[in-house]
Amino acid sequence: MKTYLNRFASFPITEPTIPLLTSLQQNHLLHIPFENLDVSRQVPIELNVHRFYQKVAHNQRGGFCYELNGLFHHLLEEVGYKSQLISCTVRRPDGSWAKEDSHAAILVFLDQPYLVDVGFGDSVRVPLPLTGEKRNDISGTYKISTLDSGQYDLQLAVDDHWQTKYRFTTNERRLLDFTDGCIFNQTSPHSPFTKGDMVTIATEDGRVTLSGDTLTITKGREKFKREVSSDERPSVLKDYFQIQID
């Protein structure tokens, strides 16, 4: 895991604590992009941590949730955290629900369980307790609400209401439990990842996103957009996301 860790952690790894976990999560989001470039190019993604490691650590790539959270979970276990993968169901912007249990996230157990997610693109950057306490970062204000069914909702404050981003339970999942979701997200016309390139990475003051042919740079409350030509795409991937790909 050393090569992987060196991509985003330039500080000593000590005993497992909340401050260290927060630093690991934030730095991961700042250095390793969420991206679907293999899906766009029909390069099969297999649920194998060794393949994730080769792609992210050695090939200087990112990935989507199974790859990023699968690898990060493996790292957390190696450095002493008690953690487990969980499955989540994403709520689309129009209010409908994506394929059930097709998003992978992580629960980390310290003084209490915390939701940790480095594979959901623009989302919370700090560990979230399941108790409903609000957490603020540059991407917004988040909390987790408990439902009567025993499920939990990750929620973002939008104007005067709370918008649910995804729903989950605390049931432990193995990486291979996401096989159907991984196949669906690579092949289905209903998957958000089969509609063109999607690459996004956090910055200290916002985010940079390439969606299709549009590059969006967010700094605080300001957004700058421009179109990217096919000739420009390799340089945009390299300059903004440190990705070099054929």
C-alpha cells in the first residue's frame, strides 16, 4: 500500500484517530480523481483490489466507487482502523432512485460509527457520524438522518431543505457483493457512467469537473465553464487531473 499512500499522504501514519482519518479522507479527495474513463473506453473493471492498486497507485489513475472506496477501505484496515464496506442506493437529482445497493461506501468504527466516502464525486469531505450532527466543508453542510426503517440518509443542505444524496444500512458488504452493480454501471444505458467521460477532483477552494465536453472549475461560489475539444482532452486530463490515457 506504500505507493498508493504516497499519492496523497505526505504526513506520518500514527495510531487510528478521527483527525488522522479526516486528513486521509480529505487528501485522498484532493489528489485522486473520481473518473469513469475505463467505462467510456469499454475497458472492463473487475472487483479486485490488486487491480485497483495497479490502476490507482502505479498508473496514476482514479476510478469510480468500487475502486476508490474498495482500495481506501483496504488501506484503512492495513493502518489499523476497524472498517467495513456498506451498500447505498443513490437518489438522482430528479428524486428517483438509482439501482438499489449499487454504490459502495465505508463505515469506520472509532468512538462511534462514521460514514466515509472517497468515491462519490462532489460530496462530504469529512467523516460523518450517524447521529445527525451537521458537518461543514467547502462542498456544503451535511448530516445523516435515521429513518424509522433503520436505514440512514446522507443529506446535503440545499437552500431551506435537506436533500438526500443516498440511503444506506449498516450491514457489512464484501467487495464481490457489488458485482451486479459494477456490471450495471459499466454497461447499462441507465447508468450515469455510460453517457460519456466524467472526471472530477476536489480542490482546496472548490472542484474541477470534466463532464462530456464541458470543463467546470468551481471556486467558492463561482463557476467557470468552457468547452473542451477532442484535441484538448489529453492536456486537460493531464493538467487538471494528472491523468495520462490513450
